[in-house]
Amino acid sequence: MHIEVRNLNKNFGDFHAVKDVSFDIEKGKLIGLLGPSGGGKTSILRMLAGLEAPSSGDIVFHGKRVNDLPPQERGIGFVFQNYALFKHMTVFDNVAFGLKVKKMPKEQIRERVMYLVELTGLKGFEHRYPHQLSGGQRQRVAFARALAPEPQLLLLDEPFAAIDAKIRTELRTWLKEMIERVGITSIFVTHDQDEAIEVADEIMIISKGRLEQKGSPWDIYKNPETPFVASFIGESSFIDNISSLRGFESAAVHPETKALIRPEYIELGKPGEIKLASATMPATVKHVHFRGSEWMVELMVGDTKLITYRSLEKDVLHPGENVSVLLHRAYLFNDSDSWIMENPLKVDPMPIHI
């Protein structure tokens, strides 16, 4: 299903929850609606589903405006955060529920349900009740039930929020593979950026009711279009006085310039480890945190705090230790513009505008 949303708004009394949001979604794409809690993500999802009416704007499915269509006529499957399974029904009957409502022949129902039971890895559990299943298994039942009527669009509201971390990681991979196999257009809401980056083909970042940016996870990470996106995606150091750092003195010509520097833009080393010594700055290690696959290091360059990573293969750093730092690039912004600037002591001095 191809989706078009034009100038969508939603008001709850005096609260403007969704503000003039517009976007297109291609058929078969898996889209992540990402943003902080209360930003408007679920309101957008519920309007697509027909569970909330827009205050203004248009929702178009395959060229047809559906604002006035009830949920059951939109061709949508919905997976709720709390699963919403029928406790008194078996796995088979939960998955079959929508098909029975449509009064499909029993043999067709059985064939469809058993196909989905196997697709979702629930074969052998079809006669169990929800209380006899793990959280991950219950979520798979919810997926299967939503897919049973063969919807054209699958909507998922925080689908992994009620599941423990290990199972959540496994389900992310499973969900992406399953949706690719089924080929259904899907949209899921999350406030977990790792989840969105790992699962989604494209991400739409929503904040304070507005669509900040839409694109692939890589494009959004490498080329943020707004200060909010730059600060929300990834771990960054927020800097007020970027012109005080070596290589970025020219930023002072831009009034009220601030900066975000991502960890991978910072090269950290003990004395002698960084080749371009003339471009480095002295720094002091403030904290070192073990992150499983690497160390996260907090540094102080004068009064400026920076965060970067260090390989486990290199010598361990300790708080108070003196090190050298080379900044490769920074995301700069002010009230009227934003751009990525490379360190001219290392590369071409021309800034790259985005």
C-alpha cells in the first residue's frame, strides 16, 4: 500500500499534538516513527488506523482519501503495545478471530492460521493460552493475528516495549525478516533509536508534533537537517564555544554558533598515538565506561566536555590521565543555518553545507 499524508493536524482541546505533518511511504517499506515520548508519534499512527479523526489534513491510501473510512474498512492490521490478546482463547483462536468475524470457511481459516503459526515460529503452541506463553511468544501471536486478514498496512505501537532486553533484540531481527517475507507496508512507533536504526528501512523523526526529518537511518545520522535530529540520533557532545577548539576558530565569524560533535568525529590517543600532532589538543580523561565492545571515554579539553570511544584492543585509559585529541569534524548550527565543518588542519577547509 502506498501512503500519502498531507498537512495532517490533530488537536486535543488546546493542545496541538500533530502539526502540519506531510509524508509519503512507498509500498512494502518498513518505517520507524521515532521521537521522544509525547511527541505525537502514536497520534499519527492512530489517525492512520482510523482510531482518531484528524483535525485537518488528508490521509490517502493508494490514491483514495480515507479520512472518513472506519478502521475495519481501511485494510489495516494493528499490533498494540500490550498485545491485547483474548485470555480465554488459544493461540489458534486468537489468530483466527478476525477471519471468523469475516465468516471465512473453516478450512480456509485453518489453512491461513496454520500458515501464520509456522511463519511466526509458534508451531506446536497453537493450543496454548496466552498465560502459558512467554512475552515474546505473546507478541508473535499478536503479529500473527494482525496479519491473518491479509491487511495492506501493518501498524505497530511500541511493539517491543513490554519485552525484556534480550528477547527484544531477537524480535527486532525476526520482525524485519518476517515483514520482508510478507512484503507488507509497515509502520512502527518507538522512542528507542537503536530499535529504529536496526529495524527500519526509513525513519521519520517526530518532535513536538512536527516531522523533523525523514530518510534512511544512515542518511539521518550522517546528514541531520535540524539541531534536534543531530542531538537526538547518536551520542554527541554539545558545545557552546566551538571556536575555542583547535581547527574550528573560523566558526567565530558565525554569530551564536553552537556545535554537536559525534564520538566517531573525535580521535583520541596517548602521546604519540595520533600522527597529526600539530592538529591535536591536550585533554584530560574524566571518566571511562565499559560498553561491552568498547570503552566510552569522557574528556575535558579545558572547560569543554567531549565524549568518544576507544577500542578494547588499545591500552586502557584512566581518570586523570593526559591524552591528545584530534577533532575531525563538527555539526554546526545557529538560528538561521546548519552545516558540517571539517577540521581545516586535517582536510579541505571548505565547510560542507547540508
